[in-house]
Amino acid sequence: MAALALLCAGLFLVSLGIGPVALSPAEVIRALVGAAGDPARVIVLEIRLPRALLGVAIGATLGLSGAAMQGLLRNPLAAPSLFGAPQAAAFGAVATLSLGLADALSYALPVAAITGAFLSVFLLVVVAGRGAGLVLLILSGLAVSSLAGAATALAMNLAPNPFAALEIAFWLLGSLEDRSMRHLAMALPFMLAGSALLVSQRHAFRALTLGEDAATSLGIHVGRLRLLVIGGVALGVGASVAVTGTITFIGLIAPHLCRPLVGYDPARLLLPSALAGAALLTCADIATRIIPSTTDIKVGVLTALIGVPFFLFLIVRERRRLGVGALG
């Protein structure tokens, strides 16, 4: 935990110093405490600080949500991004924008995104069932994601003009660029509420590893646990998508990076996964600014490019493990 916290703090400082105008860590710290000149203060406090804070908050929320989903479904390949929550949250936000019901800085946007995420995760649990295997979970998630993607395309098709549709398309790629403290103020209360819900159920995840019947005998109300996890994931993922667009695979990768370090206890995995998610997204955002390109690479595109091979690696490893188990 201490090492991950230090890593996050170091990446946070690097993020504040990276950009067209490079600043040293000392200059960044002076700007944060108000001891630097006006140009450095404006660059750090008004342009880069909101972006860095959102990266930490959203990465932590996605990492925590992924660990919670894996604990609930007792499946190491579970993650909100694989089962339609970000896609459904994007549909809720895009529909609100394209129909002119709210603007990009309205609090109605995270509410709409959270509603979409809640419906998608709830639909997954209902369709897949309590004892769903990996194949059924992936098929159910594919169906939910496809439905949300089709609905998002329809909402874009109904956009009032082509410029609005193009803006929504770029927004869907996922980015922390040009975000302000207003965006942070919009999303942070929902992310904190969702994270608090998930962390409050950490002991229930530990009991659930023994099976639902054993967990019930230990006093865990499994149905209520599902609803609380669904609510927590929907709050966090929906608020994240509402301000940055779709950023995938952080929730899948972060728990897997931490699991060998902290053990396989889902209760101990939650907070390290949050810190790892914050570090991953901050690192990805730094990479988008240093990779040579004529325009900024969207962080959602970069996380997807990294996450897909990682996911395929996990599937191959799981298949080999099951094959060895069958032979044994």
C-alpha cells in the first residue's frame, strides 16, 4: 500500500510537469504552494491539476470497481468494462447530450450516465444468474455491450447537427484533456459515494469466496450485497464516463497486478486495486502526452490497446489452468 501510494504521488507530480511547457518537480511544487511565477501557476493549477486529479480519481474508481466485480462474481476476468457498464453509461450521457436535455457541464449528465451503468450491471446479473460461468458471463456482457453500443449509435444519429455528432464521437474515445475543476466537482461526489459502498462490503466478499450458501449461513444477505455492489459500480463508472468518455480495461488490469502482491483475499485487494488503477490511468495519460503524434492520443484508445492483449493473455492462462486441472 505504501509503495503504491508513493508511486501514485510520483506519477501525479510527473503529470503536472509534462506538457508543451515542461516543468521540473521543484517548479511544480512551488506552483502548488503559490511560490512560483504567474505562468507556472496558471499552467499547473488551472490546466494540469484538474486533469491529474481526475486521472487519479477515475483510475482509483475503475480499479476498485473491477476488484469488487471480481469479488462479487468470483471470477478473475470480471470487470465493468467487459460487461457493458461503461458502454451503457456512455449511452445515457450521449442520449442526454444529443437530445439537448443537458450540456456537458450539467449535473444531469452524470445522473444519466449512472442510470445507464446501473441498468447494464443489473441486467448482467439478472441474465447471467448467480452461478454463471466465464462463457455465460462473457456472452451476457457482449449482449449488453452490443445493445448499449447500438443505442449510442442511434442517439448520435439523432444528434441535432453533424458537428454535435462529431463532438460526441471524439468524446466517446475517452480523454482527460481540457477538463476543469467543474468536471471534478461534478463527478467526485458520485465516485466517492460509489467507492464507499464497495469498500463497506469488503468482509462480505471474503465470506462469498466460500460460496453463496456458506456466506448466507455466516449472515451475509447475498441479494442485498448484489444490489449494493451494482449501485457502487454504477455510481463510480457512470460518473467517470460522464466527464471523460469511455476508458476501458483499467478495472480488469489493476486487480491482476495487485493480486500476486497482496494475496487472493478479495477484501485485501480492494484498496490496492484502487491505487494501482490510479497509477495506471495517470501513467497512460502521461504517455498520451509524450508519444510523438500530430494530435493528442486519447487515453481511452491507449488503455484499450494495452488492455485487449492483456485480456487475451488472461484468457489463455485461464484455459491452460483449467486444462491442467482437467488432466489432474
